Amino acid sequence: MIVFICVDDACGVMFNRRRQSMDRVLREYVTAACSGRKLYMSLYTANQFTDADREAATIIADDGFLEKAGSGDCCFVEDKIGQLRLEAVEMLYLVRWNRRYPADTFFRTDPSAAGFRLEKVDEFAGSSHEKITVEVYRK
């Protein structure tokens, strides 16, 4: 599966069961990267996607999505980060907010140590963030 995870400068993902941040331009980036593929996410994550986002990608909202997604399917992981099995991940998009937020849930996996190699880095201005960095890793 192809996984998207958003982290702050301390690798925080969530705080008090809520996402740290979200960004419209990032959602457009994710739906474009997943064009032609299924984009799985939890019901919580799906709440941030608009009807236009849903037209741009085949979004499947299901709290059991990490068990259902297969090879080549995309997954946007927020509140289910503890259920992620790295052995099933073929490609990782590590999205960096380039800010520090309060956090109590983290993704502290070093992609290189987990067998991934950095393929490319994208940087762009978001709608709510001056700079968003996306590191794309492949197994």
C-alpha cells in the first residue's frame, strides 16, 4: 500500500485524539498522487475531504481500512497510526508541516532504518502553511 502520514517537527501526528493540522492544498496533492487508485482513510479523516476532493479520487472511508487496502492502494493515516503495519507499506509519503504542534501520538519510525529509500522531496506552499515538505520513500 501507499501511505500518507502528516507529522510536525517532533514527528507528532495527533493531540487529544485530533489531527494537529490540515491543509486544502495538501488534500489536492494527495488526491492527485492517488489518481486512478483507491484512497482509503478512516471516517475521522474523511471528514476533512470535500465533495470536490471526492470527485478527484475514489475515497473509501472505513475504520478498518488498513486491513482492506491492498497493494497499490493509497491510505491517508491519522487516527489509526498505531494499527499501521510497515511490512505492508510499499511507498511512504511523509508529509512535514515544518512546525511544532502539541502532540501525544507520534510516528517516530525512521524510514531508512525501516528499509525505505528516499526517492524524492516535494515542497510547496499550502493554504494554511507557508511550506509543506513531502518526502517520498519507496521500499
